[in-house]
Amino acid sequence: MVLKRFTNPYIQDTNQRVAADGFSKIPAMIAPTLRECYQRGARPEATAMLPALFFVFMQQWHLGKLPYVYQDGILDAAAVHAMFDAADPVAVYAGDKALFGDLSERADFVALLREKIATVNTLIG
């Protein structure tokens, strides 16, 4: 489905547009789904991949390795750089209440996020 979208000449969508504004998308669209899964007693395996992918994406931004300029209206560049310069960037990220709200206090969420970030890092080599 994703490949069809990006190869469709009539849509002309880009990775840059899809990746934009992640700091707004996580609390608005992803965290509520994560929270709802936990409320149902389900471990949000698939949904947790989204903030894991964003973490790795922002790590690439931090390292200056993106092939385009990242666009995010609420990006706090200094805070993101500080996060990746911290001893445990995943703990800083998972503990961000602005992104994850009450999920940031759940040890199982932090562990799941660590697991998914490790998976992403393994996949990208």
C-alpha cells in the first residue's frame, strides 16, 4: 500500500511531507492509540513501531544524515540534540510527557519502546 502511494505519479507524495510535524502527530494520533491498547489490556506492538521509527528518524536528523530539511512547527532543536547527547536518549524520549502523556510513567511502555527502537536499528543496519 505504501509503495503504491509513493510510486503513484498522480499523488506525488514525498517522504519529507509524510515525516513532517512528528512532534505534533505523536501526541495527537499515536499516543491515544497506544493508550487505548493498554486500556484494553493489549500490548501495542504495531503502534509502538511508529514512535520508534520517529526516534530513529530524529536520531538521523541529529546526526545531520537526512537527505532533506526536516519540517516541524514545534521542533525544539536544542532539546532534541540534548536528548541524543544524554546518557540514555530512549529514557529521555519515552519520558517526554508532551509526547506521551501518562504513558511516559509506564515501565512497560518504556521497555516496549526500547525493544522497537532496537528492532528498527537492526533493520536499518
